[in-house]
Amino acid sequence: MPKRPEIVRTVSSNPSRPSTAAPPKSLGRLPLSRREWDRQAPNPTDSISVRNVSVSATVGVDAWGRKRYQPVLISAKLSLAQSFDSAAQSDQVDRSTVHYGQLTKKIIEAVESRGKEEIRLDQLAWLIEAIACETAPFPALIATFETEIYLPKASLLGAGAGVKYAKAYGSGDESKVIFLRDVRVPAIIGVNSHERDSKQMVVANLGIDAVTRQDATNRYVEMEQILVKVAEEFCFETLESLATKVASLLIKHIVFPMTPGAEVHLKLEKPSAIPFADAPAIEITRGSSQRDPFAMRLWDECEYKTATWIPFPLKGRLCDWLEAQKKVAFRQRLVLIESKVYGTIESVPAAMIEHGLIGGAKLLLELFGALEDDSLQ
């Protein structure tokens, strides 16, 4: 059974500095998507949670991609391996439960004692996990651990961004999601004539699920940039088309180069579209694994079979940058084909000497096949 992470005592010039969490040992498996994690995790009857513990830390990046001291809201949920019946019967906080007051106090002390020292979002999640395990009367009491680290000032057009982390101790399964919440973007969207005349607000909730790389947790600013520029520069009639375009670019320019195998979840709403409803909405999930036909089609579309980052911040229009990338790939492919042509033509006389006319003809046919594979279209 995988062990819960222990608090690691660090030697410091400041003896009052609290302990920090070491990352959990790798179990040799990739993170699960949140859907898979929910399906496979145990379903305990009792849990303890604290929501939106308010602290400040130099964690992640701000809305402009800068490493800054910023407000953080931390939520944690501990699902118990047994019910807290004895605490209920004695009406006391005993060893069958977790003292949520102590848990909250320890979280605040541990984070604020770091001052303005930088910490990654995933490292902060491990710190909260270690504190939760230390607060429990005994480690085996906790069946699953979940935390949300929310940065309310980390989005220019949304309510905030952050990371959700979950772990099941029985199996060792983990889940990590980078998310953006309630991003409001004006866009030309709709099938009705009046919707083609003026922009209306689209509200997006976006996540990249099953994140594999630790340094990917700050990429919510690039996620928001792609979402906003697609909504501003493209005109769609349906939310389905807008969502698919956003998911495609996220997979090609964030998931492929940074965290291959992850999934993109996107929910879009149009609050103004229907008078007697809060909002119509659509949700999509798109994967990036080699078994996913959607992902394989996107990989085939990648220029020169290379996944490239979109610069942040991107100066100018996204459409112009994408077109420029196509021209770069076109020139790269010309160089490749030119080298194949010269290399093959130089080899034809030698092939004819060794194998006769048929040998030279076969070599030329191979060249034409290579040119066809490297089509410039």
C-alpha cells in the first residue's frame, strides 16, 4: 500500500520555519484524468473539508505571466477510510475524525511562514497534502485527499485560475488539473441574424486534465490567451465549432509540447442567448493520446510534424502567427525535399553501375514516393 507523504524537516537559518512537504514518490504510473480518478477512487461515507482558506504566497504566475506575491484560496477535502461514529457518539473530536480547525491553522502557518519565497502550484499541493496527513490522528485514517489551489487574480478576463490535485492512497492513483474559471469573452457567435451584428458574452470554464509535467501548472495564462484570441478573431455560428477550435489549438500548442496524453475540457455558455433561461451551454472533452483519432488528426496537421509553443504574450493576431508558422514549415519542407532530391540523383549513376538500369529506376521511384509523402499542400 503506497505510503502517505511525510513532513520533511529542513535545516534552515530560521529555526522557527515550519516543515515543507517532499513530493510523493513516483509509483511508475501516469496521472489519471479526473473522470477516471472519480470512477476508480473509493467512495467513503464520511469526509472532512475546509474551503477557501485565505493566504498569500508567491505561487504560480499572475494574469500577465509574472511571478508575483498574490492572494491564494486553498480548499482541502479528506475522505476517511472509516466512519467517525465514535466522535458522533461521544460528541468530541476523537481519533475517528480530523480536527478541521487544526488543519486550517496549520495550512495558514505553513504558507505564510514562507513569506515571499517562490513555490510551484504542485509543490504547494504536496505541502497541503503533507499537512493533512500530519493532522490526522493516524495516517491510515485518510482514504483519499483532494485540494484546490485557486488564484483569484491570475486571470485577466476570468474569475481566476488554479490547480486541482487528488490522490487515492489505496491505489496510489493521482489526478492533476489546471483550470480557468468563468472567463468572459465577447464574440460573434450564433445562427440568428441579430447575433451576427454584435458581439455577445461567452463564458468559458476550461481545464487541462491528467497533467504529467510538474512545470506545466503555470500554463493557465497561455490557455487564456488562446481562448480569448480565438473568440475575438474567428467568427462561428455555433458554440460547438468555437469549442472544437479552442480545444484543437490547446492540444497542438500546449498539450503536445508540454504534457502529452492530457485531456482538454471546455464548457461554453451564452448567457444572453435565451431570455427565459440562465444560459445554454455545451461541454466537450478532447484527448491527446495516440489512441485518440482526434489527437492523431491534429498531430498530422502540425506543421513539419513539430508541436510549437505560441509565444506569451503574443504580439499581434493569432491568425497572423499561425500563418507565419505555415510559411516557416513550408521553407523547412523545401529544404528537406531538396536534400532528398540531390541525394537521390547523385546515387542514381552508382545504382545503375551496380544494378543496371532497373536499379537506377527503382531509386528514382523511391524519390517520387518520398516527394509524395512530403506533399507541400
